[in-house]
Amino acid sequence: MPNIDDLLADEGAALLRTAGEVRTTLARHAVPLYFFRDTPDPSNYVGQGSGVLVKILSRYFILTAGHCISAAGSGKIVVGVLSRTHCFVPALCRNAYRCDYGTEHDFGFWEVPAVDASTIKLTDRIFLSETQIAILTHNECMARDDWMILGGYPGEIAVGQTGVKPGARLLAYSTILSGTREAPVSTIGRVHNGHHVVDLWVPKTGNLESTVSPPEPISIPSLSGASGGGCWLTGLKGKGAAWLPQDMQLVGIHSGSCAEVVINNERHVFAREILLGHHLNLIAHEYEDLRQHVASLWPSINEFPIEISP
């Protein structure tokens, strides 16, 4: 088990001390998703994923991984919007996605009608504002060398009676970028080098569940089901005790992870995060009324291709 005193002396200890509040903050914006071919029935869902609630001007979106939208197809989508087991089926009115399985070309969104967005806002969920979104390139993320938070709903830690009343439990995992500080270099290869991604280091051993007191050892579960969940830049570096969970910004969407690898006799997994510029560029491409607004807020948007280069 890691030495608690050593951890608390580190700059990142703020994440340990405020773990419960970090979790609550992420849970306001991240939602579990269940996919059904026809009538939603807890015993026959055909897939699951995660998403992040975002508002751009007067439109509401669930940002997710492209393969989640592909898996959902034209069936019904149940969105978890309460802390307790709950099913809500919004009349999703539009989507767009790009999905080249197993690559960086994996991003998309659903639009949520305003009436259903109002229903969601009456619960404990909130659509993320534009000021809480950061469009950063791979190099910009690496230069910041800051802590990151992965927030999603892996199926392995689902609650309730599986196949009867499935419920989702949020994984809010704090980590650092692969290849920075003491994190090993990711073993996930690249296919589309023009796309912007970052990989997070997910050590399978030596982790702590910091939302309990005292913190307890925990083994990180399989991340299947967390696809489409958020990747957050903490903004912690250099702030120390002045840092607050509200300083976090959404920078990417989780798309997948590699198989477990052993490095120096320790077990590791690397998680791939598609940086958010691809999602926003796709929204600008699909919505003429949002195009100028998105480009003015995030001038670098064209650096994030939405098509595969020949």
C-alpha cells in the first residue's frame, strides 16, 4: 500500500483531500448510457457507455465516443440522470459521429431537445458551460503536465441486480499523462497521427480509494463502459491549497484502453482520450448556426480534423 504521508506531501494531495467533492462535480455532468434495440427493458440492453452533458449557445449535447453512437444504432437510449437507479429516454433529435474502430478517429455527439434538457436539469445533472471547456492540442496538454481526471461508468462496477435493474457507479480516477513525470510511456499505438489524443497512465497496483476514510487500496476495474466519459484537466498545478474542484475543465472524451501490460514487474493499463477539439469541430460542421460562435470561442478548432487524411 502507498505511504499515505508521502502522498499527502505531494502537490497532488489536493485531489485526495477533496475526492468526494471532485466526484460530486463530475457526477453533475457525466451520465451513464444504456442501449436498447427496441423498448427499454433492463433485462435486454445490448450495450452501454458514458457521455458528458454540454451546452453550446442554446443547444444541448451529450458528447461521447463515436463507437458508442455506432453501437446504439437506431435503438432506444436510456440516460441515467439521478444518483439512484433511474431510466430516462430523451427524444434525441440528431447525432453525428466518426468511428474507425481501434483508432483515434472515434468521436461524436447526440443533441438533446430543449424540453428533455429541461427534464435533465430538474435532476442533479447540469449541462457543462462553454467556460468549463478547454480546447487543447496534444502538445499543449503535455506542456501543462497537470493532473487529469477520468470520469465514466465502467460496467464492472455497476450496482443493482445485473439484468434486472442495472445501475451505474461513477469512476472518478485521478492520474497523470502518460510519458510525463514518473508515468511510463503508453503502449497504445497511433494510426491517425493528425488527430489529437492523450493517453492516461492507469496503474493496476498501488491505487487508493480516496473517497473513504482512511483511504483503502483498490484495484482499478476494466474501463469497458467508461467510453464516452470525460477527461478533465484539473488545473491543479501551481495552485496548491488554493485549488478547487470547480477549476477542472473538460479537455477530452474517453475512447478506450489497452490490455494490461507489465512494465518493470508492475501492472499497467493506458487509457486513450480523444481531445475535445474534434467533437467541437464536428458540431461546428453540422450546425451552421453554431459555426461562427464555435470558431470565435476556440480559434484553433480547425487543427482538429473530423475526416481521415488520405
